[in-house]
Amino acid sequence: MKEIRIHGRGGQGSVTAAELLAVAAFADNKFSQAFPAFGVERRGAPVQAFTRIGDVPIRLRSQVYEPDYVIVQDPTLLEVVEVANGLKDDGILIINSDFDPETFKIDTKARIMTVNATKIALDIIGRPIVNTVLLGAFAGATGEVKPESIMEAVKERFPGKVGERNAEAVMEAYKMMRDQK
Amino acid sequence: MKIVPGAVCEAGTSRANKTGGWRTFKPVYDYDKCIKCKLCELLCPDSAVKPREDGYFEFDYDFCKGCGICANECPKTAITMELEEK
């Protein structure tokens, strides 16, 4: 079983991203679940969402405390939240940022990868909404889900042109991360 | 901060919550084009446009959320929104 934690700000689509990831994994014939950590979150406050993906039914229902993968939607969160908390040593930390992974001083043995998801989102979708882009990056970096499954999940959730563009952005980020690996 | 039951906490605490980190675009101000009309100051929902002594304005990037209202309303397009590196 693989556990994923997504850090974002309220309104950035972290919860949606976690759900889409679970739907995509389900389409890959795996078992999956997704849920957010609800507190007093309002727009802009740091939020977390979780996804579990497994080959056998998942009975665990707790929050994710020792994730295999962490996705950070907004690099300014690094100053506010300990994003690498509990992250496994052989895990991967994916950050949406312009900068190289080496510039981040984060206390973790896990591999840090960055993707300029904001730029991809602005170029292809036209709005700085990065959740779907980061899912593509996740697929490219980890190989846990097929990018096609994410694209399908995205198109199903957002019918019409919005879904098409988001799916295109997913593929772009997937290719970028796959080449970085 | 100490809160006594039945009382309210002190005023102005939202100052401690710096919301500048939410920004994707940041406003950049062209002083040559500005006619000091004050629209940006009046319309800023976060009071992040501060008047200076010389009548021009400056942005408080600790609280500007990058909504772009100032740039949209500026009659002289003296304010442009630029993608922030982060």
C-alpha cells in the first residue's frame, strides 16, 4: 500500500486532487481511498488531503502520518508547515516551484523533486490552478498510476474544454517529470 | 494572548496572519504613470496599498493576496500584475 499526502491552501484544490488520484488508481484496477483533513480551514489556510492506493482492500481509515509521497502545491507552505513530517526515507517529495530541488533545505532523506506547475497551468489551462498538473507530475515521478487514468478522471470530473485542457497539462507535467527521473 | 471567558480577544490580530504567501501574481507599480487618484488604495480589499508622504503609493506585500483589483481599476494602467517567482 502506498500513502500520499497533499499539502495545499484552502481553495487550491488539494481535496479534489486527492479524489482524482484515487479515482485514477481505481481505474488502474487498484483499491484506493481519498479524504481531507478538515479543521477550521477557510480559503488560504494550510490544508491536507490524503490518498491511499493498494493492491488489496484497504481497511485503514486513519490520517496519513508516514506517507510514501508528499505533494506540495505552494512553496510558501514550506515556511508554515512541516511538509516532510513522517515522510519515508525512500519516498519522494514533489514541490511546485520555479527553483531546483537543491535550493530547498528540508529535513528529510527522501528525494526532493520540483516542477513548475504554475507555469504549466498558466500556459495550458490559462489559470494558476495547479492540482491536476501536480497529479501528472506525480504519475511521472512515481509511476504509481498511469497518466491516462488521471487524464480520464480529470475529464470525467470537469466535462468540456476545462477537462481537455487540464488533461493536456497532466500529460505535459507527466513527461517533464518522467524525463527528470 | 490571554482570553478571559465572556470577553473578546484584543483587536487587530489579523495583522499577525500574513496573507502575502497566497499570491500567484504580484502588483508592480509604475510611478511615472501614476496620477495619485487613490483608487487602488480605496479599492484594495486587504488595505495593502499604503499611501506615502509624497502622495504616491506602495504595496504591503506581507498582506497583498494578488487579487489584481488595483491593476484592473487603475485608470492609467500604472499597475501591472507579474508572475511571482517562488
